[in-house]
Amino acid sequence: MKYSSVLLVFMLSIFLLAPAASAHVPLLAEGNENISSAMYISDPGKSWAVYGFLSPGTAQYYSFDLESGRRIYLSLLKSTNPEEKDFLPEMALLGPGVNTQGQPTQVQPAGHVFVPQSLKSLGYLEVEGKNESEPFFEPFGPGSYISAAELDMAAPQSGRYFVAVYDNETSGRYSLAVGYREEFSYLERITTPIRLIWVYVWEGQSAVMVLFPYLAAEFIGLLVFWRGPKRTAYCLAGTLAGFLFLATSASIITQIIINLARVPFGPEVYISLTIAVFHAILGVATLRLARGEAGILQRVLLAVIGTIALLAGSGLILGPLLAIAASMLPSQKSIFSEPVTESSAAQS
């Protein structure tokens, strides 16, 4: 057996670091329509992307703690969904020492920010919007967005800061990017593929359609296994893992196609395509190993590929676990094999 595709996996495995070094950790906004229940960002220097939905005349709140002089970076984005072209979200920063521009009201009619009497001492800064921004392609989702507002400043005093996102007239989807230090923990790398499913559903896509490549891949994987000559636990787990890695590649390509219908083609698309190719190579290499001899080298390679896939976000967690499991499963004839009948025994 030739291991050219396996060697390519190791040559391209550096790309597993790309999403972790150049993307935000996705979060979903929920239950933060009141400043008293503001969604708390534990590390405002780390790069987060919070996805939310605003109804007309409402606001959603976020909070974080900072020391004086530390950088505050906020970027408000909106969806490129053509049905939300009139949606123009705005944001405001509330915090100690902030130069007041604009005046929040005691009540919250028509989308104005509500600030209780206990927080009236905080400064209030309305961030100027970018209503004419061009849509752009985000390669590490992939996705497409329109910049609505941006704030980059130093914290004037130590204390707790609040961010309000609101719209006075229409409803729509927005994303609030908080922080500038782009890094993923190991757990966040592993769970990001699941979080991206939330993001695609947030964009308005059907959950069934988002998951379709993975469901189809497992069906095809079972069919290929059942029609193949090697029906062992090793082969089954490896085959299903390989098709899940291929499904990740197919999912990325599908998202590229969806978003290119909303934004022009640019060089960022090649980054997404490269990541899709990387996941496809993971899948091909795993399938070749699973359907070949189950020696020590092949089992070690499957375990390594499973680990790489887990950190690279390939196969929706299940794929890497199956690849690692395959490296330890038996490769002898098993219950998956055809039963021996009297006629077949007589022929032998």
C-alpha cells in the first residue's frame, strides 16, 4: 500500500492551527434583554463572536471587567441575508470614565437603551455606525457579514463595562465581536464544529440541511462497508470516520457556495478551499488505512489522524473518536461477516 495521501496529511496538518489562530470563539446570545442580566464576557481581550437576534425596539446587553488602560475592541456585524437589508443595528458602550455622547433614557421605548438609576454614574458612548459598508467573506466559518460599527479604545478607568446592541425599527441577526487576542483552547477547538452548526442555523439555514452532508456520509459509509470484502470492527469504524471527514469538506464547500451568492469572490475563498481540501485528505487517508491491512503502523497512523482531526474540527467529534477507536478494534472476521452455511462449507 502506498501512503502518499497519509504523508500529505502530516504535511498539511499545520492547517489545523489556522482556525485557532485566525477566528473567533462563537457564542450564542440568550436571555440578555435586560442590563441586569447582561451576558458576561469573562476575558474581553480574547476574541469572541456572539451571535444574536434583535426584535424591533429591543436591546441586548453584554458586560466585562477591565483595568484602566487595557484595550477595548468591539466590532458589530450584521448578516448578509437579503431579507434583512434594512436592518441597521447600533451599539453603545457604558462604563466608568467613558466620555458621554448621547443620553440613555430611564425607560426603554423604541429601542433606546435602558440604564437603571444605580448605573447612572457610568459614561455612555454611542458608536457611530457604518451603514454603507460592503459585505465581506469570512473564510474560517465560512460565512459572510456586513460591518455595522467598530470601537477600538483604551479603558479610561478600571471597572465593569456594558455594551448595548439595539435597533429602533426592524428585526435582524447581528454578531458582536469582542476582543483582539485570537486563540482557542483545546476544548474550544474540539467543540467549535458543533458551535458552527448553531451559527449556520442563526444565519437562517435549516438544521436538517446543515447536517445533511454528515447524515449522507454515514449512510454511504455503511453501504460501502457492507458491500466490501472486509467486514471487521476495525474496517467499520475507520470507514465511518473517513466519510465523516469527507462530510466536513463537503459542508465547507456548501457554505462557500451559499455565501458566494451574497458576496463577491475574493482571495479569502482560497483559504476556505484549502481547509476543505485538508479535511478531504484526512478522509481519503483514513479510508485507505481502514480498508487495508491492520498492522501496527496502520493503527498508529489512524490514531494520529484521529487526534489531528479532533484538533482540526473535522468529523463533528464523532469522526475523530471513531478513527481513534478503529486503531484499537479487532481486524479479524467478526459478526459483520457472512455466516458460514452448510452449502458453503461443502464447497470448501
